[in-house]
Amino acid sequence: MPNLHIATLGIERIVPRMADMGVFIRLLSRSALGSPITQYTTHFRGPQKGGEMHIVLVDNGRSARLGMEEFWTSLKCIRCGACMNTCPVYRRSGGLSYGAVYSGPIGAIIDPTFNERKYSTLPFASTMNGSCTNVCPVKINIHEQLYKWRRVLAEHHELPFVKREIMHMAGKLMGQPTLYRTAINGTEVALSSLPRFVLYNWLNPWGKHRELPHPVKQTFHSWYKKNRLKDKKESKGGKA
Amino acid sequence: MSSRDSILATLRANRPDPAAHELPPVAVLGDMDAGKARFEDALQLLGGQILLPQEGDTLATAIARRFPDAKIICSAVPDFEGTIRLEDVASPQQAAATDVLVVRSPFGISEMGSIFLSEAQLNSLNSAAHLTQHIVVILSEKNLTANMHTAYVERPEFHTARYGVLMTGPSATADIQGVLIRGAQGVRSLSVWWE
């Protein structure tokens, strides 16, 4: 066995008193696996006889994050993984897709503190369903921070050009229902009639390994307009 | 300015107002039952076992019945023979040859079904608790503590042991495809013998 032990840990791992550890040990495994405790819970107080132990406290932007009023509570994370297990995005995409050490919802709010540009798209990969916040044992408002990061990243001009332009266009489109429905109809026609080489090429990296959704004959809105909206008008007219 | 000083300076500048975040009193929460039944339930939930004596059983006969194929039974306690004593295991690597390790734990935690071991019980050969195939832990009911809070507050071992481990059942992992595998990284079974 090597007689040298080097432990590295983030500065936010420190708890004030030994007695406080009970709180966190109890939270950890029941939020992760649902078991009362992990099989091995190890306490290193010093080196083995004749050996050396060194503890390296890593800052790497954590002390600066403590000063970010809207984001500092992410330092409370105990790395249980409850937010990941419940996240509909993480459950489909897996940890590697985040491209960072910390994945899942918690990763999406702490990775940008290490590098805003590199991880600028992570806070956008969320449906804002809030499930992560709901299960977090240390009560981090994860989905609210995801939303706040989107604003911060846009203000800092960290969004890639294409994403920024698409968001801009989508915003305009979705703000005008008539325009939006015309566009949807156009898309359905395009999906069903255009040849493959037009739909699947370098302009559509999304379609590289995936099929585009099947075109539908009728959208829900057009069906509703045709069947229900008419009935409503007629029944109203009858009463009058 | 050293990195230590610059980190501390940033922390002081950025920390929330300490007056608004007083240190809460030490929490002692949850069920205060320090009973044997609660301990056994929790231990079995995580795959641990109780080595129950039959009529006229000693620890040696109980171990022989439970582990009939065991060749090397290593004892870390004065009141049990075994085939080899832990003091005679020359290196941490040699502990890997052990089939069954018999060791006495200073205390258990009822809430979790955990037992505590440190270098004091392992003759400073910490690998013995992990490299052995099976471990039999001698535990006394009077040394049970209710839960994690009472353990950290009451037990002096946390303030003296250099290496202290809470073991709860055999080693287990379910990282791959969600299949639970026992004994992949440590002991294949953990049995408690009441004294």
C-alpha cells in the first residue's frame, strides 16, 4: 500500500462540526439510492502509521460564486444525484452529453460558473418542469437558477450566433399566432413532400443520426377549428 | 499573496452576512431507538446477515457451519482461535488470501445497521477488512447507538481513529445497468455475531 494519501476536495465540502456530519450522511444515500447509508462510509482523520496524508482544498471559482447573489446556493450541493435521477433531459441524454465534470440539472447551473462560453448551452437544455428543485434534499432552487442563467448568458453575449438568431426568430414567430400556424402548415407540407437530400444535409446536424418527426395530416388546432369550434358557435347561436 | 490568502480574502468579501446565518444548534433528529431489532432490520435491508447460534454453538462451530469451505480463518480478537492471527499477516496484500476475518466492532448504529471498524480493531492492517472474502463482526447489544447524530456526538472513536469505516452489509454496486452486484469491491458477506 502506498504510504502517501492526497485528498482533493472543493472548499464547499467543509462542515463546521463533526456533529453536523450526521445530517449530511443521513441525507446522502437516501436521496441517491433510497438506502439508509452507503455500504462503506469512510472517515480519514490522519495518515496510516508511518505514512503521509495531505488535504488539498480546491477553490476553482467557488469563492467567487459565493458572491453571486442568485447562484451561490448551488454551493450547498452534496452530490447525491437526486436531480439527475428525476430529470427528463438527463434520463434521456445521460451524463456524457453535458461535456463537463458535473452533469444533470446541478451541472447545468454550476458548469457555467467555471466557463460561461463553453457551457453556455446547458441552461437551455431544460423544460423548466422543476422536478429537480422538488427532489433536492438541500433545497437548491435549480430550475429557477437555470432560467436566471439563460438571462445572464444572453446579457453576456455568450450564446452561439445560430442559437441566438434562432431564438430571435422563434420569439417573433411564436408571438404571432397566424404566422405561427402558417409556418407549421408549411413545415408539415415540407416534411411530407421534400426529397431526403433537402431535409438531411449539413444544414441539419440534428438529422445526422435521427429521423425528423413524421408529418401529420392534421394538427390538433386545425382539427379543433374544424370540429369543435364550429359546434360551439352553433350552440351559442341556437341559444340566442 | 499566496493562493490560500487570496481564497480566504475572496471568501471573506463574498460570504453572506454571518450575523444573518447563525450556526444552528447541533441536530439530534429522528428515532432514538437503539435496539437490537432495529439494527438487524436495517442491516438485512442492505444485505448483511445475523449469525445465529444453534443449540450448543460456539462462534467457531457457527462459522464452520456457515463457511464450510473456508480454509484461512483470520482472527483479530484474543478470544477466538481461527487458523491464523491478524498479527501474523505480514503485509496488506497478504490479507487477500483470507476467507473469513473475525473482528470485534466497538459499536453499531441501529438506524443504519452499520458497524464501525478502525485501525485499532484491525492491528493497523486496514486492508484486512476489505480484502477478506467474508467478514464476521462480533458486536455487543450494549454498544448500539440510535442513529447517525448520536453516533457522532457520543462515540469517542471518531475523535481518535485515523482511519474509521462504517460498514453496512457486503460491498454493493448498482452502477452498471442498474443491476445490484454484491462483493465486487469488498467483502462478499458481512455477518454479525451477538455477544
